[in-house]
Amino acid sequence: MPVPILETRGLVKRYGSVTALGGLDLSLEPGVIGLVGANGAGKSTLIKILLGLIDATAGTAEVIGYDVVAQGPLLRQFVGYMPEHDCLPGDVSATEFVAHMAQINGLSRSAARERTAETLRHVGLFEERYREMRGYSTGMKQRVKLAQALVHDPRILFLDEPTNGLDPAGRDEMLDLVRRTGNEFGISIIMASHLLGEIERVCEHLVVIDAGHLMRSGPIREFTATTGTLAVEVDGDVSALHQRLREAGLEAAHEGRQVLVALDGEAAYDIIRDACDDLGVGLVRIELLRRNLEDIFRERAGEGVHAAS
Amino acid sequence: MQPADARTGNIYDLGYRNYTGKRLGRRHAVLALYFYTLRSAFGLGRRTSSKIIPIVIAVIAFLPAVAQLAIAALVSDEVDIITPEGYFGFVEVPIALFCAAIAPEITGRDMRQRTLSLYFSRALQRRDYALAKLAAFATALTLLTLMPQVLLVFGNGLATNDVTGYISDNWADVPRTFAAGLLIAVLCAAGSLAIASQTPRRAYATVGVVAWFLISFPIANILVFAIGGVGRYAVFASPFDFIYGCTLWIFGVGAEFESVQEEAGFGLWTYFVAVLAYIGAGAALVVRRFARVSA
């Protein structure tokens, strides 16, 4: 089993009478990890504790084997952080700022310059990197924020809502960049987001926290396992097919241009095929539906269950 | 390969490589912050408008030295209008202006723009950050307190007919000048940053620093001269007054006739102690502020 990149034991954070984290035990292996929870669930609090920006009320945390408190400055040479909020000074250029941040992370002046040029290119900032950042668009600012988190080649990268404020195209590019950074350069990524669709596209592992407690942690495929429902799309009379399948003893539901059928053994496929043949409708598609994360959370919210697994 | 138009807004994967070089750690981080802050105190690496105020104030601090050198060169070789201890009296106001204008930028900028979270999630600690900022600002002020005097000493030495005689007459003033220049710079840095760091708002910080230097001054003088008794202690609340008292003590010169230092009647060494106490308290306040500020 690989060494965990992140391990917390009984992590508690209280603000007065409010408990932001209530005894979090977490152990994560390297990879691209999504951190999901509603606003106020404790995502940012957890990240800030791991970065040493705030102190935990109780408990310990280790990142890549270093204690976040006792070995803070040493650990943070290998950590990158892209905050959710604005953090860029307006009156310096991206080049100047990112190079400075690289030096604060322990790179020599010349190494910092070289890495700055490479990293800004990596995130897609070219000639404009010599201009003052006050004139940048939101998309450009987000790229600089990512660049300053990457410039020193961290071993672990914390991204807090990296697509905040981006338009759909910018969002796609940012997610693509995050995925490539994680997969191709061996950097572990912890990405906090309240948008499940984004997590699903980028992450391999999912951590769900709710009200400061761990709800679930596991590979993303565990969350999106198959549902046991077949979607049958036909070119023809959908309601007739629906009728026929029910008569054949299948549990079926009519939904738009398709019929949803509960998969009850292999026989169902034959019944569907024969029914289409009898009715003379063209069979366009039979698909075994996978659940997406949003469905799962909707179900959970409906049940009102906070079951930890 | 670079695309023909690099500004189309797409993300191209061109540059990223893993870094295998040395990581120099916390000490390097602190030094990098120190030099970056020192440069930014004079607006270097920033737009022209950021350079105007610090450079104009620096020029004002140099004016008396330049004026004296000009007079010495044109009129006579034996003119010695400005004494070293007197020079600190001349540059007090430019120093106060520099503190009021620049101290809020030194600490407030990172709070306003929320850059602090990027610093504190890097290879330094909150205390390192506070002390690096303080040291950089003190260094910037040292340029104002000492460089004009260095110019003066060189200029006077060159203007005189007897260079070796000039040096032997004045050498004792050199360490005193350095001691006083350093103390004043560190004191003004610690005091003004202690005030300015309490707020991210530039306007409040500037008013606070101005109040510390300029409003305390007439009030202290009124209390000392008009009330006396316990009112004499007000001299320790006015930076201009206790800085000058400390300078006089360093140069071993007595308080001038009818000056506030004479009227207050304390031994001049007490001003030196006051300066040290202010430096300690100011530095502690800056460190405390950044230990607590949320990032």
C-alpha cells in the first residue's frame, strides 16, 4: 500500500460554539482527489489547517509525511495552494509576482525566473505576463493563481474552487489543465468544489464531508456504480413498446423518447429485442445507466441520511 | 510549438517540467521577502506613480546636504553649517512623511489584496514575515537617515584643503552618526509599522502614522511648557522630541537653551532608553498582529 499523502487523526476545529470540523479521520493515497461538501461543510477549513494557515483545535495532520504544525515551513516548500478568493496584487506583473512567490518557496533567483516562464506558459499566459495584473480578466487571474501554486513544482497541490468565476469555456480549460497537471506530472491534487460535475470530470477519488464530518471516502467509480436500469431508445412508437414490455412482465417506465427498464436478469435484453421486432420499431440504443454524483447526493438529501461508510 | 497567435486564450501545454533543483528553505524565503519589500518601498518593479512619492521624499531628505555642499564649494572651504546631530533635525519631517506614505503600503497591501494566505502557506512563518517586513522598511529608512550624511562627510572632506586634517577632526562623529541613523530608522520603522499594520485600510493607517509623529508633537510641547510637572512626561510621547533627545545623547551634546528637552529636564540618556523601549514594543506589536491576522 502506498504511503498516504495526507493523513488526519481526530481533527477538530471550533470557532467559539460553532464546530467547523468534528473529529476528522482521513487517510488518502496519492492521486487527484475531489473534496466535496456544501458551502460551510468544512472544506476550506480543512485545507487551511493542512496549509498551516489556521490551527486545529485538536487532532493532528500530516501531509506527505510531515506534521503540518511542527514541520510547517519544511513541508510547505512542497505544497502549492490556489485559494478561492482573489490574492493577486494589481500593480505588479504576473512574471514579477510569480517569480517572487517561487523564491518565497525556496527557489533561487535564477531558478525562480526560469520556472516562472515555463509555468506561465503551461497555464496559457504569454505576452500579457509582463503587464500589470490589474488589467487581467478573471480567467487570466485564475491562471496566475494556478501558476503561483505550481511554480515550485509542489508534490501536493490544494485547489479551492479553481473554476470560480469562470465562463463555461474557461471552466473546461481549467479542469483540463488540472487533470493534466495531476496525471502527467505526478502531482497529487486536492480539489475542493461544490460542483459535483467538475469533480467527476477530474478526480479519481472522492472525499465527501458534511457539517465537519467525513461522510464517505472512496474511488469515484464506487460512487457512480451501475444502477441496474436500462435505457431503451427506439425510433417508433415508444408507448406501444412500453405497453408491450409491461405485458411481458418487466418493470418499465415511459420517459420521453425512451423506456426505462429494470434489469432483471439477462432475459430482459431478449424480451426488449423481440418486442421491438414484433412492433416493427427501430432499436436505437440500449444503455446500462450509470449514476452520476448529482443523483447520489439528491437521493441522500431525499433520505435525510448521513450514513458514513 | 508556439501557436501563431498566443493570445487566443487557450491553454497550451508547452512548458511544464518537474523541478529537481535545490530548495533553499526558510532563510532564503525570508531574504527574498526582505529584498522584495525593500524594492517595493521605493516603488521599484512597479508603475511610475508608485515611485514618485518615495523618490520625492528622498530628494527632500538630501536637500540640506546638497545645499551645504554647494555653499561650501562656492563660498568657502571652512563652512560647516550643519552639524551631524543637527542633520537629524532636518530629516525628521521627510522621515515622518515617508513613514506615513509608505508604511501603509508595506503591510496593508498584502492584507488588502489577501496575498497573506499565499505567504503563510509557503516556506516561512508568520513571525518571519513580520520581521522581514520590519527589517526591509528599517533598511529603506536607513537610506534616508544615513545616505545624506555620508554624502555630507565625503563632500566636506573633498571640499576642504586639508583632507587628513578633516578626517582626524571628524572621525569620532562617524560611529555616532551611524548609531543615531540606525536607531532612528529602526525606531520609525517599528513605530509606524506597529500602527499601520493594524488596519488594511491605507487611509486609516496613514492618519495613524501622521498622528503619531505630527499631532503628538505640538501637544507634547504644550504639556511640557505650559503645564510642567507631570506634563513633562509628554515628551516621551512625541517621537520628534525623544528622537532628538536620543541623538543629542549619542553625540554627547547638551540640550539647547529653551528646547523642549531642556524644559522637560530629564537626563538625555532617558531618551535613548525610550527609543529602545519603543523599538521593542513596536516590533512586538507588528509580530503580534501578523500572528493573529486571518489569512
